[in-house]
Amino acid sequence: MTYGIICAMPEEFGILEKEIKNATTLSLYGRDFISGEIEGKNVVAVVSRIGKVAAAFTTAILIEKFKVDAVVFCGIAGGLGDNVKIGDIVIGEGCVQHDFYLADNDIFRIPLLNISNIPCDKVLSKKCLNATKSFCKSEKSAELCDFFKEIGVTAPAVHTGIIASGDQFISDSARKAWIKKKIENVKCVEMEGAAVAQACFEAGVPCAVIRVISDCADEGADVSFDKFVNASSLYSCAIIKELLK
Ligand code: SAH
């Protein structure tokens, strides 16, 4: 069993790289695919870069070239749910491309697949949920709360629900409200999840998306994002290690 692990940005990947034992790197199309072991499990870990095209391209390579059996995406996102606050963690039940538009009465539907909500794998997502819950009870989580208390981070809550993805950084209350209105049970917004989920769905490979909330996708998003992003790999690393234990 080999897990593909994807983060979009080097900041999200950060210290996770140091956890990969017996690592070998293959550079392909400007991306470093690092194969090795974390907690004794085989992994291929990679930074996809930002956005849906980069994420789908990277996922396809993980599946086709590295033959991964499952893909876990881990990164940060803007919170959308009413009770979703900075520092909370969202596990996707499914992902919707909020910038996919066919017609006013037919938005989000992916032609041919004929679905708008790309499902994440239930079994893998449940494992991610359990791992995240145990991370939240750990000393590491308490340390991170302390580290981020300046931006109001308190003990994290874990949410499950829909993740909205699009090729836009959302820092606008009106756009945020529109996404919340149009996508039922949406919890956060980011720029890669639906692309990874769709590539995996089409290939029949289980996929899960884990997102730590870095901002509230409103006018304060840039400031909060900037404060959070540099330390975001502390979360990715702790949660992925817990998952692979
Ligand atoms: N400032 C960065 C761009 C970051 S884009 C640069 O110039 O390089 C935002 C990244 O974080 C994406 O990978 C996305 O998935 C995630 N993200 C966090 N908050 C987001 C938000 N409010 N809207 C969209 N994506 C968000």
C-alpha cells in the first residue's frame, strides 16, 4: 500500500519532508516526488503547486507513474461554515468546483461525470477524521494553539462537510456568502481539493482532503493567511504522521 501525499505549497509541506525515511527523490515536470516511508508506511509526497490544474496534473502523475493506492491532500483553507474558525480542521466529504459554470440553472455540474459534488473516499476520510481527532487531543495541538494564539486560535474543532475549490483566493465577504448560499453544507474554500478528488474519482483511487483553516475568506483573509501559512506544515506533518501510525 502506497499513499500519495500532496500539499499545494512548500510552506504546507515544510517539516513533513524531514519525516520521510529512506527517501529518494525523482524530479519530474518541476516537481520533486519524494518516495520513502513515514511511520513505516510507503509514501510518495509532493508539492503540487497552487490551483486546480497543477493539482490534477500532480495527482495524475502520482497515480499513473508512482501507482499510489490512495491520495491524501493536506493543506490550509478559508473557513466558510458559521462555526468554522481559524485553527479548526475540515475533512472533506466531497468537493465542488465553485468556479465551474455551465449555465445559470446548471452551475457546478461536471459534464460527462454528471455530478457536481466529487465524493471523497468514505473509509480513508474516516481514518483521516480519527487521526485528526487524536491530533486535536495531543500535546502538539495544544502547543500549536499557544503558538497561534496571537491570531485567536483556540482548541481546534474538527468538521466534516463539503469543500469548495476554485482558482481564486477568496478574500471577499460577498463571494464568500455566494459560495455558502449555493453549496449546501460547505465548510471551507481552497484551490485544489476538487481537482485532486476528481482525478482520483476518475481513476478509481481513494482520496481524502484535510484542510486546516488559515483565514475566514473575508476582507481579513490576506493578513490571517500570511500569519498562518509559514507554520502550516506543523499541522500537515502532525496530522499525516497520526494518520500513518
Ligand atoms: N499568497 C500566495 C497565494 C496563496 S493562494 C502566493 O502568492 O503564492 C492560497 C493557497 O492556500 C491555496 O493553495 C489554497 O488552497 C489555500 N487557501 C487558503 N485560504 C484560502 C482562501 N481564502 N481562498 C482560496 N484558497 C485559500
